Amino acid sequence: MKLPNFDECSVLVVGDLMLDEYVWGDVERISPEAPVQIVSVRREDHTLGGAGNVVNNLAALGAKVSVAGVIGDRSDGDRLLRRFNELGVDAGGVVREKGRLTTRKTRVIAANQHVLRIDRESKKDISSQTLATITEFAEDKIPCADAVLISDYGKGLLTRTLLKRITEFAEIHGKITLADPKGLDFSKYSGVTLLTPNKKEAGLASGIEISREADFLEVGNKILEKSEAENLLITCGKDGMLLFEGNNTPYEISAQARQVYDVSGAGDTVASVMGLALASGLSLREGAVIANAAAGIVVGKVGTATVSKAELNTALNISADNTSPKHKSLSELSELAAELRRKGKKIAVTNGCFDLLHTGHIMLLSKSKQLGDVLIVAIDDDASVRALKGPGRPVLSAGERVRILSALDSVDYVAVFSSEQQLKSLIENIRPDMLTKGSNYTSEKVVGHELLEKFGGRVVLFPIAENISSSNIINNIRKEI
């Protein structure tokens, strides 16, 4: 199956916007005041949650996104809007209601274990003025959108009135509508193209306890009848998904076996990828296969997370070229590093040309990997090598150097950079625990050392063997010719 070009898709998201806050710390003692753990906080992260996570997933896959929702008038709302701006998302439909809380879910994680969640939220229905503003925005965007994604978390935004106006206007313009539902009454999603509840939600909405496989057929048929949705996709966690297409026999998609770190936001990813697949012209079954693969990827990450095109291609065994899956773009590395830090992994970074790999390189890479859990190697692109080493260099192109380095067990990921400033940006985004180089450098001459010190990292210099260098090897070869 070929992955569609999601860059050409335009999607409107209407839903409950949230801020997911992660508080990371260590537990070393019990409180003398009560039998509870004392968490010594090390850092705090904020990510988009709820419908915001849907937006984040869509943007990560290259789609053009517009979003409508309601937030409060304080700093949490400011943080959400800043993030949308960074993603290049049209947030013209996001309304700030005075006195309303922006939903924030705070998860406290110690020793990589989720120990507590704190919710701050408002569930009151939106005001008539907010309803009018969001309706106007939706009616302006739907004619140009390829799909409308409805992300309902039951926080007062998606009233029957708003849902009716959105689905009716989408139907007039022949647009795909997908709803990730909430609550016991799915009839309010009448007319949507696809409903995507999870197994628990489907059981509660149908009033049928799902205790065996045969129960799914009754549950699915009852939901389709009551909701008047055109199609239904029930997500079943480790058991995959079940797709109901009208009167057709349900289509089962098996989940791939993966280590599960966190199921937070998996439903958002399914809705995002399924919506994009349908917007791209794929069938429901094709979309479900891709969405299932995407869900399998995000549950292996800590916290609400997105999935990249490269990860999807790898999961679906699609290879556009012969580039190693270890090869990551700078933006992919930034997200990957954040995930690794959440898991408590130590990250080592080294950089250089690596034009003609030799024993000195092998020793540097091996020793660098021993310092951390993950080694990221950043290499100069061809123009940068030429500027540093002169005409005739590099001997091997960046693509060839990436493949050679990727073949080494000591190397976990490889990135290509084009300038000193881009290397500094890479270091700033990754925030490695250590940056390694050969002893022919001093710490002060290592690019990015000042950034590293600011983050609490360190420069590590390894002794190098004299007269072993790519330049010497290349010069010796030329003398022999």
C-alpha cells in the first residue's frame, strides 16, 4: 500500500481543546505527613491534548489544518494558541470565553511510572455567542476542506445544536465527517461518515457488555442503527480494530505486537490518520490499516505523541528509497529526543564528516555509545564537507555515509546538517546529555558546547590515534595512483 500525499489535504478540526502537562520527577521517600510519595520535580513538559492532539497529528503528517474550539482567557489558553501558531495552524475558530478554564490534564510521572493525574476543566455548555462564532468559522472553512474531524471529550463544546449545524453543512458540500465520540448517546452524531469509539465506549453506548467476540456484531449494528452514522470503526487496543461498513460483514484489522508505554492519545491518532486517509481518497479499509499502524506506533511512546510519515512507511513496510530507517530529519529527531527524555534515556551526540569510515571513527562511535543509551550521529552534508575539506570532497555522498553509519550497531540514529547554525539548532532541540569529539578538539572549540552547558550536559573528548584520518587515507590513495 502506498502512503498518500497528506500534504495536499486540508482538514477542519472541531473539538475540545486541552493542554497535557507532564511533571517528571524522582521518588526517594514517603511524606511524613501522610502515606504518600514525595515527588522531587526535575522538569515539566506541555503538549497539545484532546482535539489539540488531533491537530498536532495532522500537522505532523503535513496536512493543512484549521481548528475551532473554546479555551479560557488565562495563560493555559495562551500556551495553546502559541503552539498552534508554531505549527502553522489556522486557529481563527478558537474562541476565548471569559472566566472559563482551559482544560489541563497534569500527569505526574516518577521513575517512568504514572503516579497521579490532576484535571482542571469546565464542562458547561458554550455560550450562544461562542456557538455563533464557531458555526460561522466552520461554515467558512468546510467548502474548502477535504474532511471535518470532530473530537468530542464531553467538555461542553459539541452540543447537539453545533453538531447538527456542522454535519448538515458538511453534507451540503459533500464533505467527509469523522467523529471520535463521547458519552452514552451517539444519536447526536447522526449523519457522520464515520464514528470511531473505542471498545469500552462502544459497549457503554450500546448498553451491551462485550465479553466475547460474537458480541461485537450486535454492538456494531445497534450503534449504527441508533446513531444513524454511515460507518463505524471500533478500536480494541491490543486486539486491533473492527470496521463496520453499512451492511457489509465487519472487517477485522489485527494489531501489531508492540511494547506499550502509554495509550494516551491513541484514539486521537486513529481519528487523525483515518480522516487523512479518507480525505486522500483511500477506502475505509485502506484507511483503517494505516490508522491501525499509526496507533501501534504512538502507544510505544510516552505521553500524547504524534506519528511521522517515515514511521508510518516503516510500519507499513513501504520504502520510497533505500535510505535506512535510522536516518531522521532534524524535526523528527526533536520529537524523538523528547520521547527518549520522557523515558529517562541518556542521549549522546557526536558529529563530523565521516567521509571514508576508519578505525578512529569506529572507536569514537563505540565509546560514545557506551556513555549513553542512545547515540545520534550528525553528519555534514556534501556542500558543508566540500567547504571544510576542499575540492574533490566528499568522496562518499551524504546518502552513502548515512547508510554506512546506519549499519553500525553502535549508531542509533543519523541526521544530516548543512551549517554550523543548523548543528546548533539540532543540539538545542535534542538537548543531549553529552556531546563527544576526538581529542584533536578542545571543549571550547566544540560547536554547541555553550548550549550543552546551559542544559546541564557535558562535552566528552576521546583520545585519537595520530595519522588516522579520512584526509590522510585519501591523500595516500592519490599518491599511489
